[in-house]
Amino acid sequence: MRCTIEEAMTESEKAQQVMTALKSAEAAAPDAALQTLNGLMGLVRSPAAEQPIEVEEARSAAFLSICEIGKALHRGQPTEMLWPAAVSAAERWLALSK
């Protein structure tokens, strides 16, 4: 059985990678930001292993926040108000996964 890169990463490594990508995407042009966010979906969809409910909820909140930004970018809508919530959700996920 083959393991994907996402499956081999710890929850903390996933959260850290998401944080880094979010900060990069926020500063990028809309098309580049959307591409970066789409690349994060495998990291935020499922946990590395069974996690406490708080970690699961934080990861889910990060996933939903990223989806909201992606939808807005896809529709050409403003995203300035959405980034802080996504970063905050990812920060919480990272803090709880350590």
C-alpha cells in the first residue's frame, strides 16, 4: 500500500504547512492565491491520525475558512475580510496539534 505525502505528515506538520501557504497566498495575486489554496485541500481534509476533538474542530474550521476564501477568489469577490479568519483558524489548529 502506498502512502501519500499528506498521510505521512503529522497533524502539526500539516498545520504548519497550511499556515505558511496561507501567508504566501494572502500576498499573491488572486489566481496564484486560488491555486495555492486548492493545493492545501489534501492537507486540511483529513487528519494524520486520530486526533482529539478540539484538533479535529480546529482543522475543520481552517478547512471551511480556506474554502470561503477560495469561493470568493473564484467569483472575483473581495477577500480582505476573510484572510484573518483563515489565519486565525490555522493558528489555532497549529497550537492544538503540538
